[in-house]
Amino acid sequence: MFQHSSWTRFAALALAASTMTGAAWAHERERDETAAPIVIGHRGASGYLPEHTLEGYALAIELGADFIEPDLVATKDGHLIARHEPNIINTTNVKDLPQFASRKRKAMVDGIEEEGYFASDFTLAEIKQLGAVQAFADRDQSFNGKFKIPTLEEIIELVKRKSRETGRQVGIYPETKHPTYHQTIGLPLEDRLLAVLTRAGWNHRNAPVFIQSFETANLKYLNTKTRVRLIQLVDADDVNPDGSMSLVKPYDKPYDWVVAGRAGLFSDLLTPAGLAEVKTYADGIGPWKPYLISSACIKRDAAGKCADANGDGVVNEADRQLLAPTDVVANAHKLGLLVHPYTFRNEQKRLAGDYAGNPVAEYVRFFEHGVDGLFSDFADTAVAARVTYRLKHDPDYARCLTAQERRCD
């Protein structure tokens, strides 16, 4: 098992090597200002099917996603599988299977105690006995338990096959989930991921791959090992009633900063100085979307919390109004960094009141703000919004869209 000293060596290597290589690779890390924004199928087509399944990824591709996003955790025997968290209690039917009842336990993940079933306690053969379930209670539950948990190798094989079938290159956008946690249990993700990419022929600069992480040390380490494009994710706990970001533990800072004793918050990564640091080891940022365009409560109650402003009897995003965009996108682009915000969803309760219940309007607003791509639970809506945006802003796009002999870029 990796101890704290192992993590320290990992972080020190990443820091030293990124200092040496960042300038040398800077010429490779420039965004294409002419490219259309990409659509990333968030956990597959998780708005329609259980997340992180081959069926969900295939649907996202059929709906037009340019990339599909597998979150990666490790099994007991070292295989990388697609699950949103190491604790699989909420995304599989494991709690309903009597043969695994004894596996339920408590564990510390990023300093927080969780109870459930952890992927690292299961071999791949045991994982294959589980079925995926829809994690959102307000979405279709009829497919629960019907689809299996895929490995990264299976996902890549699917993506390659679908690329051939559709005649367009589809990519993968894997996230290394809780890398410090996986280090401490002796199942580090980074070299395993690169080994799979190498076997697939996808461990190179022009591969259809982005690697993302909410931590910084493992991205700095990866920057010394691969030229695959890297994305720094930026999280927060919530959005305050006035539209400012709430940064409460454990969503206040990258967990590798906690372990290393580094001061600061996630939001610091989006300042000009923070973006300049990100530029030394990554190709872009993946911020939670309120960092780019936030919203504030239209009406507040006596305690200062959001109140029901539209009279529908509930309080949700529809009771908020948009604020002016921040300068994060402009500042990132000045440095040549890509900006891929998350997560876009169709449900009206998850849309600010300005959008009048129309999810396309939200996508278009972010496209107009200049993002280079985005993560969506509903790839079809994202693709439709991108077409709408391009019809509005590119006079040649209509001719391309209706042409008989060419595909729009």
C-alpha cells in the first residue's frame, strides 16, 4: 500500500518534471480558434440510460457526441472500470445482491468517511456480476440492472468500432477519479491508464483523447509521461444566493493540496496566476459552469436563502437569474487554454429562469461566450444547440448543412 511518503515522491516528481518540460511542450499546447465547440457525452448518455455503460456510450455517439466521458476507478486486481466514484453503492445494484452483502464497509475517501461498497474490494470478475443503475431518481429507472460495468479497454474498442461505423472520429475523455485515494490504497491510476492507451495506439499527441482530473499533482505527473491532452477540472460546493461560489470542504480545493498542506481554493486555479500555472502542465480547464456564467436568487426568504420566485411551489434553478459572464474564458484563451465547462442538463428545474425552460438557450449562451466544448447528459440537445449557434453566427454554415456531398466540420 502507498503511504504518505509515496504520495510525496509522486508529487515531487510531478512538480520537478513539469518545471523542466512545461516550456518545452508549450508550442504543442495551443487551442484552435477556428474549431467548432465539441460535445462531450457526460458519463455517456446519462440523461437517458444508466451512466458509464457501453449502451450509454453508444447512445451518446448515436446522438452526435464527439467524445464520451468514462470516469475511471480501479478494481482489486488492478483493472480500470467506468464508475463515477470508488463507492459503487449508488450506481450499481450491488446492495441487492446477497453474495456481496459482506463487502459493505466504511472507508475514507478524500478525508470524508463513506459507507458502501468499494470497487477496490471487487475483482473484475465480480464487478461483471453487477448491473448499472440510474443514479438520478427523477430519470428513467426502467433500465436498472440491465447493463454491465465496462472496462476502459471495452470502451475504447466500442469507440473505435463506432467511429468506423459512423465515418467520424469519436474520442474518449477519461477522468482519473480520486487519484490520491487510489495512490493510498496501492492502485494508482495514471500508469495503468497510459498502458491501456498505449496498447490501443492512443498514447500520443494527436490521439482522440483528453485526460481530466480534479487534482493537480497527477496531471503534473502525467505531463511528464505523455503528450495526450490534459484538462484541469475545477470544482465548488454550491452557488451562493448572490451568485458567488461556495467553497466548502471537501469541494474547496484539490485533495492533493490538502495532503500537501498547500493553501488556496479551487477558485484560485481560475485567476490569471492560477491559469498561468495550469498552462505549465495542461491544455485546458474544465470548470463547473457557474464559474463562467453564474446566477443569483431572484427572491430571498427571511434567512437570505433562495425563495420560490416563479410561484411553482418549489425552489430550484428556475428561481435564479443569470449574472454577467466572468472573464475566465477570455483569460484562459489568452494563454491558449481550452475551456470545457460541465455539466449541461435538460430538466427545467436545472435551468436558470432566463432560459424559460429551454435547454438549447443555455448551450447557445455558453457557445456565444466562447467555450471550446462542454459536458452534457443529453448529447442530442447539445448537438442541436451547436447547430443553432453556428447557423446564427456562421453565414457559410447553412450551405454546409444542406449540401449533398460534404459533411460539416
